[in-house]
Amino acid sequence: MKHTLSPQRYLILLAVMLTASVGDTLLSHGMTQVGPVTLARMGMLLAALRNPWVITGILCLLGFFASYLTALSWADLTFVLPSTAFGYVVVALLSKFWLHETISPYRWAGILLIVCGVGFVANGPSLTTHEPQHAVQEPAPEGEGAVTGGTR
């Protein structure tokens, strides 16, 4: 039996994908402004929490977790996670055109392979259905818990 998704559920999956991609990109941008965090400079983590890019990234990731939990409430993990994998393309595009990162052909090929794999998952059901199990009781062996008409 094939399950179809409602438009609201497609929006939830889109929110999962976009909030994760944008949130990660904002965190990356903010942390390049903050600088490296090491054991000797743990105070930089507190400084990072004052960076508006990091704060906005954290808020996006909170939205990601809310929408991710929502999606997991009505679909299997093996459907939700791959169906939001187009976010890798979004991250790559944001990284290239906003953060000005260089993306090697090998990374593009890997992203393409992931997105192609999503096509296989997208054709399956969003929720695994289990056949109802009927309780089958076997008769108790003679002398073990069997009730007889006599007294002991």
C-alpha cells in the first residue's frame, strides 16, 4: 500500500531541509568571524553566543529540530532523513555563492550521488505498516495448568 503525503507534510519536510541547511551555513559564517575555539580559548564559545550570525543559526536549528520531530511523528526515520537530503545541494549552493567556498568536482559528484539515492527512497512508503498479529494460544500441555473436573 502506497502512502501519499499531504501538502502540509511536504511543507514540514521542506522546513526540515531548509532550516538545517540555512542554520548550518549561518553557524559557519558566524564561527569564521569568531575565530578558532581551542581548549586554551574556551571563552570564545561564549563570545560566539554574542555573534548575531551564530544566534540566528541556532534559532534556525531549533526550527529544524521542531520540524524534524514533527516529521518523525508521522513517518519512519528511513524516509524522513533521506527525503531531506536535497539540503546537501542547498548547503553547497549557499557555501559556494554566499560563503565563497570552493567546492571540488568530487564533492559535487558525491552530492549528486546522494540526491540520486533519494529518488529510490522517495518511491517507497513514508511509514512502515505492520500486519496485525492475532494472538494464537497453544493449548496447555496435559498436567501443566490444565483445569480438570476433580479436586487435588
